[in-house]
Amino acid sequence: MNAPSATALADALREHFDGIVVPIWRGPGFNSAMRLAYEAVGTDHQPASVERYRAMACARQLFLFTVVGDAERADTLFDSLKTYFQDHEHGGWFFSIDAEGKPLDTTKDLYTHAFVVFACAEYARRFGNRDALSVVHLTSALIGERFAARDNLLNGALDADFATVKAGPIQNPLMHLTEAWLAAREASKDSAFDQPLARLGEAIARHFVHAPTGCIAELPVGTPDNRLEPGHQFEWYWLVKQAGGLLASSGLDEALSRAFGFAQQHGVDPHTGGVAAALDEGGRIKDPTQRIWAQTEYLRALATRAAQGDEEAGTRLPSQIERFQLRFLHPGGWYECKTETGDVSRADMPSTTPYHLATAYAALPR
């Protein structure tokens, strides 16, 4: 009997997504009174007690219901994003609100702003909402003005009125801003995003690329106790390939090709296929936790390499899909985190994870 193809295995993942994952957030995972998804649900699909709602989580849910074509729910979430999280006094977006819908953490967080741009760009592209496209342009302009740091980098967080820097440049929000501006460029067909993307790519290459491995570090190179996250190398690999010539001047394409090999060699368990959370700069495991998002990024990067003709990646992809399905999915949803020995270390299911599943599954063969 022939082994299942990557396409058949990927179809099974998408069937689980459509039949199990999405209905959680259409039903018990959605607070219809607040018109927001709960932050997480348990294995019984019931939400825990509500302490907060985050703008980033709302944006990711907006992306989810955009890509599944649910215009009514997407419209609701876009309206909720503006109603609850938009700061009309100082501009930008609050980090979180409390259970009653009042501002809780008023930090201006670059990661949050990047996801607002990303989700609104996808929503505008899919459904033609001009208000969402306006949000994309206004928020992008605000990011460039208010988050600016040295040498074309951007700060990670500021206080509510942008007067005080709370966190300097950090890899993860810069990566998601790259993702967001690529989506904004696609949605708007506006070449005005080309130069900011090129500048950002060059700044990341100068300050975050670990030269011996090509990996993009979590903190600027030279920061004590820095770390390299395999999942982020796989995520960056896909992003740089998507960007094509837009990031060509940065040299990130060559660096990330090396980073992929380093992350696969040192960060992926050869027996289980589990992707570790973090390595040190020598490739030793620094955090062995296996988070589901890192597994999905490995799948997406493998699929990208396979589509480009990498025979090893094409051979590895079907078995990796199968191992992912067995290790991280179950009939009620998914396991958010596991230990290296396979024990569940986080059992609840966050509302932010379907974004990772959707983006990975979209890259798998059909």
C-alpha cells in the first residue's frame, strides 16, 4: 500500500480545521455580548474566567474569519476592534481591555499594531472594506512616526501617549510588521510600502542576524543571554521567500537559507519531529518546550522548500505532517504546548492559535 501523499495528509489537517477548530470560535469561544472571542477555552471548549481581551487577539480572530470567508463575523470583529481598542486621544491601539470593555493596559505595543495592520489588510483585500484599508494606512504611518528608533529600527513598546519607550527593538514585532506590510502592499496595490519594507529588512539584517548561523536572534546581536528560536527561523524563511525582490538588498534570503538548516539540525527532534522553543547561539537547546505555532512554521517552511524543488524537504514533508497531526491535534482541538517527552504542558486553547494553523495550512499542497 502506498503511503499517503502530502496533499492527502494536508487535506486532513484542513478538514480538522474546518470541522473542529473554526466552530469553537463561532460558538463557545465567542462572547456574543462583548462581540469578542474569549482569550482561550479549555478542553471542554468553555472559557475560563475573563480577565482581559487583547487587541492582538481580536485582530487574529478578524484574520481567521476573513480567510474562512465569514463576512458577518469579520464585520463584527472589525467593529469591535475599533470600538474597544482604538485610542482616539493619542492615536494607535490599546494593548488590552478589561472584562467590562474598559482600557486595561494602555501600552502602545508594536506587535499589536502590526497585527492590526495585517488583519485589516487581509479583511480589506477579501471583502473590499475601505474603512479597513484606511486603518491600514493610518496605522502604518503612525508606526513609522511614533515607534521610530535608531538606524531604521522600531521600538517594541511605548506608553499610552508615546512619550516614553518601554521596550526597544525586538525581533518578533519587527517580523510581524514585515508580514503586515507585505499584506498591506498586496491589499492596497500601493508601492509606497516598498521602501519601508526594504529599510526594515536592511536594519534587521544589520542588528539581528547572527552571522555564524544566519539565524535572526530574538534581541539585537550582542545582547547578553540572547536566544535563537527555530520557529522564528522557519517563519522568517517563508516571509523572505514571499517578499521576493523587496528584501533583496538586505541579504536576508541567503542568511535565512543557512538559518533553516541550522534550526532543522539543532531545533527539530529527529525522533518525534517536535520543534523546540529556543536554542543558544551554539545550537544547544535553551528551552525544550514544543509550542504548536513553531510546529506549524516548520510545516510551512518545509512546504515552501518542497515547492521550490528541494527534494529532501519534499520527502520529509508528508511524515512531518503526519507526526504533527498525531502529536498536536486531537478530536476536540489541539495541544498548545508539549514537553519534549510528549506530555501536555498547556492544555487550554488560545484564540490566537488558529491564525498559525490557517497560515500554515494555506501553504501546504492541495
